[in-house]
Amino acid sequence: MTPAIVAQGLVKKYKDVTALDGVDLTVPTGTVLGLLGPNGAGKTTIVRILTTLLQPDAGSAEVAGIDVLAAPRAVRRKIGLSGQYAAVDEYLTGYENLEMIGRLYHLGRRRSSERARELLASFRLEDAADRPSKTYSGGMRRRLDLAGALVADPPVIFLDEPTTGLDPRGRTEMWDVIQTLVAGGTTLLLTTQYLEEADLLADDIVVIDHGRIIAHGTSDQLKQQVGGERLELTVRDASRLDEARTLLEPLAVGPATVEANRRALLFPVQGGAQTLTEALRVLDGAGLMLDDVGLRRPTLDDVFLSLTGHVSEDEPVSEKAGV
């Protein structure tokens, strides 16, 4: 599949802070790349470079087949951008915001008006179309901001933490919008602090920390890096703990962890519910009673904490400003 975004060796420094230290990215057309990392990792710097708002100190990048440094105006005609904060004029109505963006894209008066109405309908903002956007809820403002990024129907869209500050309902609505865009063939680069968001939306995930890519793969591939599935059980009779371990070792894909103080065994396994069912069959056949049993799958939170630790750094001033 032809890449919609390609970056090679991106470097950016702010005095003594290295925001990017040789970043390579490839995003196939019609897919979603989730870009994860703690504050200050370099996520927004990548977005700013790829959207022509910032020049790297070294490296190259292409978006929609166009060189970002050589032809920034041509790139801007192919992209949409929704930053960390809703970039709408609060004194204009929803319709006026979108119509104005269309005129700035030189769509013409009639097409700008038509496109504004189309997007207001698509984002369920028709009833609020003629209200000043300062009266909108946070979720409505975010939807209006994303609609603005789509006025010119760009093939590539950059979403920099698009659901920050939204309540669960607003976040779910935004996810629905994003999934609809992808289903239509749009390419997305998504930065987010919500790991379940990347798990749900991203075809591919890159984890960045201290300006470097430290992990890359699908959600399932990254989860396997922190141990995959784990069978956890608590035996009723502490004297049979070793027996339970011996019985279940053939089902495990690694050594068991024994927590004798709470009569617990933890096994790395594969096979999901089928393995759990087989483990219960084996233990029941031996007459071994359990107080608790479960199959735990790692989340992207586990991946994130395993790869980056718990410490987050403040972002450089240039990144805090957003896009």
C-alpha cells in the first residue's frame, strides 16, 4: 500500500532540549497511526513538522507524496489539522466558521456554503448551526473543529489529542466520527493520551519517548511485549500450591510466579478462553479447589508503563503551545 506519510531521520532541538532525535515514520494510505508517548516526548513536534508549521533541524518528510520542506503550500492543500484545542471563532456561528474556512480554501461562495451545511449535518450540528460557537458544549466545539479540518475534503488528517477534555459521551461521539472517516479511505495520524483510544482506532501504533521511537507495532504485538496473557489463580488449600503448579506447567509458555502468602499462581499462557477452560478441567480432575481464577490480558496502559515508566516530563514551551 502506498504510504500517505513518510518521515526519515527527523531531528528538532530547542536549545538544550532534543525534542526529536532521528524519528522515522511510515503511514500507509487509508490507515490510522496512533502516536503515543508521555508529555514532552515529541508527539506535537512531529505533527507540527508534518503539517508545515515547523521546520526540522535535520531529516525529510513527505505527505501525500509531496515534500514538506520543498512544497509546504502544496502539502497544506492535501491535509486537515485538528490540534489540541478547538480552533474555532467563538463569536461566529457554526455555519459561519465552516463557511469562512471554505472561502479561505478558495472553494467559492456557493461551494463553501454547501460544504458547511454538509459538514454540520455529518457532525450532528445542524440544530446549532446558527448559534455562536461560544454557546457550544466542549464536545460540540471539538466536532466543529474537526469539521473545519475536513472542509477541503483532505486525504490526510492530523488529529493532535482530539478528545482531550471531553466527557465519555463526547469522546465516544468523536470516535464514531473518526471511524467514519477511516471507512471512507482517509489517512489519519492520531496523537492521544487515552490509550484505549489508540487501541480502538489505530491500525498501527508508535510509542515515542525522549524524542525517539521506542516501540512500533499493532496493539496486539505491543501487548505481547509485556508478557501476553496471564492465568491467575488462588488455590483453597495452600499445601497443594506446588501440585497446582506442576499440573498447569504444560499449559504455560513460561515459568510460573508463585505468591505463597496469598496461595496464588501466575502463569504466562496463550490461547485465551480455551486455555482457561483446559486449566479448570485439569484442576477439577485432580480435585483441586480454587478460591479465584481469571485470565488477564495486558492493556495498552501496561505497554505504556512498561516502555516509558511512570515519569512524565514537562513539554518544551514550543510544544505546549499546541498546533
